[in-house]
Amino acid sequence: MSFSISLTVNGTPREVTLEDARVTLLDLLRERLDLPGTKKGCDRGQCGACTVLVNGRRINSCLALAVTLDGAEVTTIEGLADGDHLHPVQAAFIAHDGFQCGYCTPGQIMSAVGLIAEGQAGCDADRIREGMSGNLCRCAAYHGITEAVLDASRRMGTDTEGAAA
Amino acid sequence: MNLFDYARPTTVEEAIAAWAPGASYLAGGTNLVDLMKTGVMQPGKLIDLNRLAGLDRIESLANGDTRVGALVRNADLAHDAGFARAFPMVAEALLSGASGQLRNAATVGGNLMQRTRCAYFQDAHSACNRRTPGAGCDARGGDNATMAVLGWSDSCIATNPSDFGVALAALDAVVEVEGPQGSREIAFADFHLLPGQTPDRETALAQGELVVAVRLPAASAQLRHHSRYLKLRERTSYAFALVSAAAALRLEDGHIVEARLALGAVAARPWRANDAEALLIGQTPSDELFKRAADVALTGATPSGDNAHKIELARRTAARALALAAIGTPKRMPAFPASLFGEHAHV
């Protein structure tokens, strides 16, 4: 049984026919929509490499069945920069050396964009560490990652002292 | 992953009508899709609940109770300012679980339905009475350091992994259910079943029944000034509990007039410690008192394998959670919720 769904991916409307309902958003992006920037790590929701934004919220695309997302807006790492202008989080990862091998980086960056939009961590390093704990980095570039997210958060003016307890 | 049929109802009635033996309801998918990938769950049909109208609301009812729809996402509930003010222990428990990504997807109803993290349940090739009745239990002779110390049976020694549920147990939550036979309510304390000889029966739900909401009584908000959730785990964030405790007190003139205590990761359900609560009433808070209450809470605990240490760990966690509750609910959510590290972690 096949299913037709409509998605807006990085601002572009896409009509997709799924052969069956088992396809995850992660596999759809990588295998069908030519967007391999989103990475497959564990494929079990444990590593965060597959993080994308769905309707503005960060989720693990490996645990989302594409068929359930009919009508959704999806943003991947490929949709973050404005032409040659990097997104502030991308620029901060470069400035602070927030990676080594780079495999987890798209997920780290998408997670950071989602975290900053959530407005709960502000410019508090511990809250950023806690908020980024769903993204593992086997190279252990955590120091640079935290510095990058802190810097981007400051630049984007999202300090939320006194946010909801 | 097995092939399955897919239905996308828009009303609760349609969802229930779509149910048939072998079908599973799908909400956030953070647990179910994972278990389908490993073959531990092989539903013949998925009934996608995400388009059901009206189940994503947090409401204050006329009688003062708070009603949380089953499709409210964990992150949205924990960050709802009104909810977090009334039930800070629930918010702290929610934020101590999983990751930011998972909390954005996982739902209130799904949390109640999540399966055990027992490694032998999670491995489709191991013997597990919970997965396959009568198959045996590889956990009994296996790596069982994290298994149950209360309410377990020869058939199953698995624990319920929820943080949210521990706080709900402490605060007298009620589960609203709809099904083929109509609607009913189940006290949260009765929702998860102890294994006995039928560990495959995990909840009080009848076939085809669907959780539509969780209700918290107005009276439980009275405990908001002294309530904490404390969770021991192998790392500070993004790990399941080794042992956890939800503790809340109501104090008048320096005396405890009401107490709540529940333990997590020690049994097949969140473990409410009523006898320990009774011991606390009328007393003045002290470390010695909380230690005695914790001893009572673990009365009857026995190792189910190589896990005798969990009994002492649970005692100390319960006593510490009570002591933290006595100090008072932090004004702002700790940076590391429910953790022994960081601010608001020390007695």
C-alpha cells in the first residue's frame, strides 16, 4: 500500500510517494530527497546525529515515520545558510572548533538551533550542556560545542533569565 | 521492521473503531518505532493518533483539577509556566528524562505506555516472559544489576523506566481512558500491573483502550512549595534512572501535615510508599526522620539477582529527596534537573 504525502523541505514544497509506511524521515531525506547532510548514526534515537527541525522543533528524524508528517515543514542542515551567509550557529561552530571528524556536526548544529529557539538555556553553560545532551560526539569536542552554542546564543540575543521554571 | 497497515483517524471514536487485535496506537513513536526496528514489537497495524483533535491541551477544570491531554508533548508540559508552578516535581521529572529532541516528540500518553528497558526484553533473541508468555526469563540468570527489588516475581524482574510516572504516582494522578466499551477512569496507582505470573499484562487497559488524558487533583498542587524529584543515573543527563524518588511535603508551623513519596526504577510500576508517608505526618523534618521513613519505604525489598545494592541506594535516594523537599522547591528549575550535581542538589 503506497502513501502520498506533501512536505515543505527547506522552504521547497515536495510531493512524495512512499511505497509503504515504514520509511523514516531520515531515510526519506537521505535516500529520496538528495539531502544527505542529515546523518545516520545509531538509527535508534540515542545519538542525535539525525536531528532536524519539524515545524520548528528539533526531533530525531530516525524515529519519525515520514507518513505521519504529511503537511509538515522540515528544516535540515542544507536549509540553514542563506546562500553563502552561514547561519550564526554554523559560523560559531567554525569559530570555536566545535567538531573534529564532523559526522555528528549537522545534528549538533540543528539541535543547537532548536535549543536556542526553545529559549530555556539562554547563555548558561550548564543549561546548554544539559540541553545538548541528546547529541553525542565520539571525538568528544564537547568543549568547543558548548562554547559555540554559548556564542551563538549571545549573538542571537536569546538570553532568557527567569524563563519558566 | 515488519510491514504494517497505517490508519490516520481524526477523532478518538475513529481511532478506537480502527483498532483490531495486533494493532498498536502510535503517538510520538520514540519508544514504539525503536522497538519495531529491532523486531521486539511487530504490530500489524499502526493507528496514528497525532491528528486527533483536542488531546493536546492542558486545562484547568471547574473543580480545580488539572487535565493534561494524552498528546501533550513532554517538553510542552514541563515548560508550561502554570503547570510547572503547580506541579514542579512533575516538571523536574519530565526534564530529567531523555533528551531535548525526544521530549519534543514523546507524549504524556506514550510515557504511560512505554516498555521496560530490561535488556532481555529489548533483545528479540532473549527469553522474556513479558514479550512471549511462558518463554522464560533470561534476566534471572543474566546481567540483572539494575532489575527490580520490589514487587517482582519469578516470571519477571523488569522495572518501569518512567520518571514522569514516579511524580504522577506521588501526586494521586488519575488516567482517563476511552475504549470499545466506553470511557472510564483508572487511578494511576492501579494503572501499571505487577508481573505476578502474567508479566505480559503490563497495564490495566483492556484491549483497544486508549489513554486520552491524565488528571492531577487540585489538592496535589498544595504540595508545590516543598517538592522534588531526585534521580540517580550513570551520567548526569540523558540516562534512565538507576533509582529515583519523588518527594513532597506540606509544612505548617514547622510540622509535616502532608507527605508524598514514590520511588522509580525499583519495580514494574512507580512505587508509592504510603506507609512511609504515614510515618512522617505530625513530625518535625530531620535527616533522622527521613532516614526512618526511607527504611519503611523499602520494607519488603529483596534482591532479584545481583542487585542488593539497589535497596540501600533507594533508601538513601528517598531520604535525600525528602530532605531536598523540606528545604523547598527551587525558584527556578535546576540546570541539571533531578541531579545530585549543580545547584539545588545539596542538603
